[in-house]
Amino acid sequence: MAEGDPTPLGYVRTPSAGAAELSFQDGRPLPAGQEARLPLTAADIVPLRGYAGLRVRWPAGPEGVLETILALAAAGVPVHGGDAPGWLQDADPGLARLLASWEPGPGDPSVRSVSDLRREEHSVRLRRHAFRRATATAPVLTGNGGALGAGTTAGSALRDTGAGGLGATASGAAPTPKVSVVMSSRRPTLLGSALAQIARQRHVEVEVLLGLHGVPAAHPDVRRAVEAFPLPLTVVEADAATPFGRVLHDVAARASGDDIAKWDDDDWYSPEHLADLLMARAYSGADIVGTAAEFFYLEPLNTTVRRTDYTSEVWSDHVAGGTILLARETYQHIGGFEGVERGVDAQLLKTAHTAGARIYRTHGLGYVLRRTLAAGHTWQLPLAHFLRVSANQWRGFRPSRILETA
């Protein structure tokens, strides 16, 4: 993205004010009653972060409207409005449907509230739509634009999309990025589910590098999962005594994609998990991206919790370990995973940060961590800890709708 373009950086999960209005006067936008100039910039977005949403008051004509709404959508501002005029429905029917799909609900501070969650889900869908429209005819990010990379970022087309500039043609579509997913597993019963989730990833080309940690490739569950997987897959066997980090390092050495993504076999991921990470890398220019660790399914308690103390859409030195994504050249530059048994992800992030890598944490709505008893995880914390730090609690498996489980 060009410097100063609107992005989700600084998104506020819980609004401090009610809904405001987005109106227009002679083609000039007035978000929350304040006149702004086109094209909108990141500075224009800051005063809007605290509002529950911006409802569009449709003007008589299209001048400046689509450009404004797409810029707000790219920033994750929860803009909404039904009864879109015919010209917008013709120009961008997907956007018209999105705008009509949500409106702010009453505030609810209870632990079972979903009002802030539904607002953020709407924000994520808007970001995706604006980003794909803007990059439909632009080069895809193939390296990275951060401190350690030599790649190029996807150019912003938001300021050029008026009512007459409508999306990409088939011949102008950007190439699909290739991601090498790295996963180590010593739990063959989980492999079928893990590989199925990787197979359903959208907007990316995927290969999998699977390290079997003390499990033979001939194990019936492994064989069934591998045979059912429709994408390129490389299996590497390692004995149980090999440190976890060494297993990951060995399988990652076989990666051929532009990017490397860490994947945990016992967690849940949305179909656009990888695409969302690539989008966050494109608009942030970071060397490493990952999600916030927000949703946890506490399996022995059959309870889902959400913690919001780790903010999203921020620069940080920490992301959820099972969501790390970085360019392959960056991974090689920092030396890869270290041959340790525990704290592998944290050590990679620490090494990268020390080397000057910029780390960006995006939303965690498309990721759920499974927690059993502490002894079953390399990250050992009791279940009571997650209940104590949670902002929301729900009975059963209750992920965000972004996970698309239904």
C-alpha cells in the first residue's frame, strides 16, 4: 500500500461512541459530520475509530461515494447501509450486499455478548472486499516490503476506483501467491482434520511440508489423511527424540513457496486464514505477520473463551505461534527454527525481532486454539488461566463466524 493509505492499523474492538453518519455534499465525504478530502488518508480514519459504525446516507449522485466507501472498508471502518442505489449495485454488487448485511446492535457488556464480535466480523469482510478489488489488477506481494525483505508491495488502487473502474478482468488478475505450510505432528488422529483445513484455503496456492514426529508414515491414520489430501505434500519422518524445533527446521528446508506459514495440527483455521495473513503483510509492509491468540476451545470444559487483552492490528513482537507467516527469504535470513524442544515459535520471533524484523499482528477471528490439559501442550498453562483472562465465555464450541464452521 502507498504510504498514508487507509489500513486497519489501529482498529478499535470496543467502540466508545454510538453510530455516526457518512453523508456527502457535492461529492465531498462528511464522515461523522466532518468534511474530508479525497482521497482519504490514514489520518482521516483516526477520528472514526471510536464509532460503532458509519451509516451511509445515500446522495443523489455517485460522485466520490464508491471511492470513499472502499477507502473506509480498506481501513476496517464498520460502514453500513441498506437500500443502496442502483448504480452502486451495478458497479459493485458484492459491496452493496456487505453494506446491507450488518448494522450496530445495542451495547452489551456481559461475558456472553457478541455485539463487538459481529462488528469486527463485518469489518474483516469489508477489508477483504476492498483489498481484493484494489489488488485485482496489481502485482501480488511475493517477497515482503519490511526491513528484511526485497520484495514489492501490492499497489493501492482505491483512489482510482470510481463508478467506472470496476474490478479485474480474467486476463488482468494477479497471480496466486504460493505458500509453503510447515507442520509437525505426533498426533496421527488429528492429521485428517488439519490437512482438510489446509486443503480448503482460498486465494492461495499451497504446498504442505509435514514432519511426522515419532509417528511412522505407515500409520493407518497418517496414510488415510495423506491419501485424501489433494495438494502437494512432502512427508518427513523424525524419531520421537528429535527436538520439536529441529523437526520444523528440517521440513521447512524443503519449502519451495514464496512464503512459509506455521500450522498447528490441533487448532482450527478459517478458509481465508492464509489469505488474511498475506493481506495484512501487504497493507502493513511487515516482515512477519500473525494473528492475535483470541479464541480458545477448552476441550475438557466444553467451553469457548475469547481473550481481548492482546490487541490486533498493531505492531508487536508477538503473534500466535501457530499463525506465523514470513517470506522464505526472510526465514532463511534469520536462520529458521532453532533445534529446541519448547518455545520454538517464541524463539523464532525473538531472533527475528533482534535482527530488525518488523512484526505485525492482525485479527484472530479465523483462528481457534485447542486447549486440553497443560501437559499436552508445549505452551503449558492451566485451563483456569484462560477462564481468568477471558473477556467472553460461551458453552460449547463457539468460534467466530469468520471460521466458517457451519
